[in-house]
Amino acid sequence: MERKVLLAPLDPVHDIGLKMIKRGLEESGLETRLLPPDTPPEEIIRIALDEKFNTLLLSRTLGYGVAELLARFVDLADAAGLRENVKIGIGGMAIRPELAAELGFDAGFGPGTTVEEAVAFVEGREYNPEETIIKKEKTDFTAPYKYTYGNQTMGNLLDKVSQQIISWVGNKTSPGVERAKLREELWDYQSFLKMQENQEFLKKYPELCDQVPKDYYLQGKIHPKTRELTKEELENYQSFITEIKERMKVKKLQHRRKAPVIWNQYGTGCPFMDIGHIKVSESWGADGVVHFDPSWGARTEGFLGGDLTHQEDGTVITPNNLARIYQSLEKSTLWQVRAHRGLNTPETVVLAGKIGADFTKINVCYGSLAAGTDPARLTVDGFYAIKYAAQYKMPFDIVTNEELTGVPAYKAFAGMLIMADLAIKLGARPILQPLFAYSPEMMIGGQMEDNYIDFNAAKIYALRSIIDAPIWPGAPIGFLTQTEDRVQSSMSTSLHALLATALGVDAISIASADEAYSGGPISVPSKIDTLRGVEESFRFLGNAGIKPTAKAEQWQKEIIDGIEGVLKQVAAKGDFVQSLYDGLLGTREEGAYPGRAGRNTVEEI
Amino acid sequence: MAKLMEKVMDALDVETFIVCDSEDEGKGIALEMMKNLGFDDADLVFIEFIGPGARIRARAYLHRSGDKYGWLFSSREGGK
């Protein structure tokens, strides 16, 4: 049967709500007619009868005299026989469903009513709010990419450098690689969950560790800045997380576009506080969360065990901590465990992969030039880490944080592309992570004096012209543009998110509004600030765009030329590791210092 | 009050405008105010002094990482 809906505002002026519902009804294929405001009730009833409408939707925004007005309308409708064939709904700011029911309307819609709810009433079906609950699914945003080179000269140079690395690593190992092998061969996640750990693993593992983990396994001593969570805390946590998970709903920040995936970092030091932060991030729309571990963890050979809380930034990687965090995640939440910079790089990938991480992070160049690990050591460890990332089907980003010490973008990008090419050859799925940052190069060179758009756009254009690969600017976007003012900080993050979206990138990492505050831990509300801001920026942009100035193209070309120059030098040197020590991918003057952690620990097999 | 504060996940921020003559004075007032409100672990996240005074965001940490979190326990006690 054809359904015709008559819409009539019982107000002198207000009819916006009905106009919105009218559009929803028409999109559902229903015939509608909207009467002008202040049409007399008698006239509304006459039109409904004469033109054989099936449904009448009335609205009332003004509160005064509403009960009397509606009661009179119902009387008139009854007297005219309208109720026999026409169902009548009433909605608006002044309406409460109880009042509508009391007066005899077929339905009453109060403030907050959705268009879908009104459409369901007209179509005579029960409104099911479940249908409007957002359903999120994990997505592998690397899947559409083919990793082919648009710039073949660059592809050929990268091939040469990758072959250097593969050949150099061929007969080498390190304590990190050996621990990763042990973890891979003898440690099983399901057995761990059943508290049936492999005794052979526990016997061999401490031998490959530094003193602190050794003391933990052999003498039960824990790191001085950590403590074991108590039995009482663990029991209460279980009740807490069960209750929270029961009422969890996830939110989507993307408006019309599917991308970018939004990542939030956590790493308060405590797995319980982390989980509190994660549940907030998920609720306010983050698609993925990144595990941030303490800096001393990256300089220590081996992982600790147990349920450890830490009094400073960064949550200690232990199987217990990672497993607890993983189990707290919503099914749709992507999880990244960073492995990129330290002495536990390959083992982090194995452990995270076994527990269930979706992504990891590896960059030999950044880790050895700006994060303190010896280049030779990290080249061996990074190589195996990439192989494990491929084995566990974990795409990984290659962050170019060496830009933050002053290394020019083109040099950091050369290093990133070397890692990406090596990863492709080893069967992994790398993600390019250029910084969207007001880096020292920008501060000194003045490229961002006018705007933050052109140089960031140039980076994306340059990378896209070189290789067909996913791009995930970070980390976080807008780094060094944010101040301690939470309005400015949220705004800057949101505008960078808007730019990243306009440039069509696949993912972004966003900071909290506390990004620039160094006096204490990041607070939960400050995470919500930026998630809300980013949501609003997506709503603002929709499918529209941002137009960079001509500078973007000029800088794109300069970046490409710069990368090519660096790759030529590294390829000509014939030794990737020596290139790192010699500053081809970042000099000491630029703030890149080859790290010392793990020096002289690489062994030939 | 103390029981209520257990429900705060980590920190409580106070945002306001303080009429003062300088940034230093505004900072002093803000921190003293937090102390008078009973917050021992307080800091000034942000201050911007212009014209008649200072826009501030002061923060008190109710739970820092590694603490025993009230909300972890009160959730169970006050729960279903």
C-alpha cells in the first residue's frame, strides 16, 4: 500500500525538525507533504482526510499551552473521524512521550528523537536502536597497496641497498635475535594463559638477558621503579573491566570518508590506568591504540615478567601486561605494539604477534640514529624483526622521528624507504610514517613560516610519487605545534587531522591536548579533547579539500631529489651499516648520533 | 569528598581566570588556591597572562600511575 505522510507544525514558525524528518521519509521512498507553520488544526485535519494521508506527523516546539492545544487537536480529529484511517504522531522540543500517550496520540517523540525513529513509526515497524549502534570492524589499510615503484630510479637504488643489508645480516646474530628465536620456539601464549610455562624457556631465557631481567627470573627481584600489582588489585580489576565491557559502545569519528584510521597512544606506566585510558579512547572514537613502553626497556636486554606497574611514563612490556591489555580491547580496536628502537626489537614483534597485536613499528635508521641503539645491532635485530612481522602478518610503520632531532625530511625519508624496500623483499607490509611536525628543519629553514600545509603536503606528494604504499603520518600529527593551552593544542591537532584527511592518507596518530605539558602524566580528559576536535574537523571537511600553494610542488621536487641523492651515496658506499655510522642518513651536526646500546653484541654465526 | 574523588580516573583540572598583576602572581594564586582546596599533588598546566589577569588551568592528580586507584575498588563496592 502506498504510504502518504502529512507533516504539520503546530507552531507559528518552527518546522525544522519536520523538514529533517520529511527528507528522511523521502529517502525511504515515502510520499510526503509539509504544511506551513501555523496552519489551523481544522485545516490540517481536512487536508489529511481529503488527500487520503495514512500518517500525520505533528510537531510542537513551544512549551506554553501545549497540553491544551494537543488535547483540542485530538478532540477535533476524533470528531472528524480522522483517527479511523490515519495514525497520528507528535514530536518536538515541548513533547514528552508520556504526555502524547496520555492524550491518545499513536506515538510521541521527545527531544533527541532520531529521523530513523520517526521513519520506523511511519513504516509501522518497531524501532530498533541496535540498528543505529555503530559497528566497527578492524581493517588492514595496507591491503589495497601493491608496493610498486612510480620512480624506478629510486626503486633500483633501494634494491641495491636492500641487497647490501640482506647479505650483511646473512651470517650474523645478536642476543636480541636469540631471545626472539627462543620466544618463537619455546613460548606459547595459550600455555602461558594456563600458567603452564615452558621450563626449558625459563631456563634458557635469563642467560640471554641483562642483569635486571636475570635478577627477576633467578631471584624474584623486580626493577626499582616498578611494583607487582597485588592480588586484591587484580581481582578488583576483573570486576571493573567486566562491568565496563558490558556497557561499552564504540564511536566512529570519520564522517563521509572511511579514512583515516585514528590512533591514540597509551603508556601511563600502569596496565590498569592504560586500560582506563584505552576504554575512554575507544568510547570517544579512536580506531586503534599504540603501546608505549618505557625508554629504559629499550636499553635493557630481555623482558621482565609478572603484572608490573611502573611509576613513570611507559608501560613495561611483560607477557602479563600485554595479555591483560589485549584482553581488554574491543573486538574492533586495532592494537600496535612498538618494537622500533631498542634491544628487544625482534622479541617484541614475536611476543606481540603471539598475543594478538595487529601492527608493530620498526625503523632501524631512527632507532640507531636518534634513539640510542647501535646501528650494527639494530640492523641485525631489525632485519629479523621484519621477518617476524611478516610471519605474524603484522604490518608495521616506519616512523621518521629522527626529523625531531634535526635530520632533514629527505634524509629521514631515504632511511624510511630503505626499510620499506627491505620489508617488501622479506614479505612484510610496511607503512610509511612521515612526520606532520614543526621540526627543527622547518624552524631553521622557515618552510612553515606561512602555513603548516605546504611542507606536509609536499611530503605526502613526494612519497606517493615514489611508491604505492600506505601512509600514516604521525606521530603524533602536529608535533611541536601544540602548546600547553588545551584549546590551541586540540585545535592544532584537529587542523592537522583535517589536512591529513584532505591529503587522503590511510591513518593518523593523534596526541592528547596535554601533548606539550611535561609536568605530569597525560590526563584522560585531554585525550577526549583531541578526539572530539578531530571528529569536528572531519565533520567540517567532508569530501571537500585543501589547496596547498605552489610551494608544495617545489618542495615535493626538492624532497625527491634529496632522497635520490642520499640513496645514491648509500648504494655507492656498498655498506648500509657503515652509512649509518658515517652520517649519510643523518649527521651529528643534524642531531643524529649513532647509538651505543648493544654495541659489540653482534656475533657472526 | 575524599570518597567522591576516588571516582576521578586520574586528574582534576581547574580552569578559571584570575585577576592579577603578573604571570608570577597568577601562578602563585593558582597553586595556593589548589592547596586551599585540599589538593597536595597540584601543578599549573597552563597560564596566559594578558591585560586584567591570567587564564589558567591548574591540575591536581588524584591518581598517578602505580597508585592504588580508588575507582578500581569503588567500582566493585558501589556497583550492581
